[in-house]
Amino acid sequence: MMMLSFARFDLRSWLPRTQTLLPLVLVAVAGVAVPVSGMSIVAAALVTSLLASVPFLTDERARLDTLYGVLPVSRATVVAGRALAIVAYGALAMAVGVVATLVVPLVRGTQLDAAWVVTFVGLAAGFVGVSLCIQLPVLFAVGYSRGRLVAYAPAFVVAGLAWIAQALGLTGGVASAPQPVPILLGGLALGALGIVVGAVLATRAYRAREIR
């Protein structure tokens, strides 16, 4: 399938680099530095969001956009393959985060709060989906140079919503009584929806873009 082939090609072009592998180490370090169950999972989501623009930087440096234009591959396939590649990186970061979350309490001899771990996985999945929904259309429309600042938009959006919720008193009791299963399912659904919507919008934007 062309989408899978492009995703593999895409990963090979930007994954085996220090700037993309080092953050995975930082994901594990977050679990050691912050003594709260699931902090590595939160770090994995942030890393995935911030590094979603890296493939577009690679496109510009290596003039890969021009190459995509002459290859027998549609722009829809490029978008779908790129989204799949980023999701694969996110899954890798999440796996590192989950392993770190499980191992650190064993080493320290502390208790693992499973409810918060499941909750953080759901929140992380939702955040990554929203992040890609915001970033993919912009980066495919204007490229990395003009759209790179959008990488910070998802974090600001989430921080703003959290601030509003706190100001309105909507967060009372949440920290002490998470509902892990509903949050997990809701986060996974939101994440999947965000990725699909982002890919659809990105495909439209990319088709309208003139590559020089």
C-alpha cells in the first residue's frame, strides 16, 4: 500500500537523527525527575507535538517536496503517510513513557497509581490528536519556514483551556478522583478524530499549494 510505503520512507528520512531520538531519552528522564505517576506519558505527548514539524523541516532542507511532485504518489498519500509516520513516532514515545512509568516505581519502591497512568494515556492521546489537527493543515499549506511556530500552538491552547477551567472552578475534585476508563476512551476517540480531521484539511491545503 502506497501510504505505508511512504510512511516508511518518511520515517527513514528524519527518525534516525539526534534531534528526534534524544527527546525519547528526555521522556524517560521526565519520569525520574518528576515523582508523579504518568509524567513520562505527558512528556511523550509534548515531545510528539513539538516534533511533528521536523519532517517538514527535512522536506525543505532536502527539497523533498519537489521529489514528491515527480514521483507517482498523490498528495493525499503524502499527507496520510506523513500523518501515519508521526503517529508511529508518537506511539514509540508513548511506549517509552509507559515503560518508564512502570519501571521507576519498582526501582524506587513506591506505589504505582494505575488510575492516573490510564488517565494520562487518555489525555496524551487526545492532546496529540488535537495537536496534529492544528499543525498538519498549516504545515502542509505553507511549509516549515512559514508555519513552524504552529508547533507551539497546541500547548498554548491546552494551557489556555486549563486556565479557563480553573478560573471557572471546573477542576475542583478532578485531581483527587480521576475517572480513568471514560477519560481513556474519550482521549483515544478525540485523538483519532483529530488526526482524521487534520489529515483531511491538510490534504485540501496541500493540493492547493504550489510547490516550487
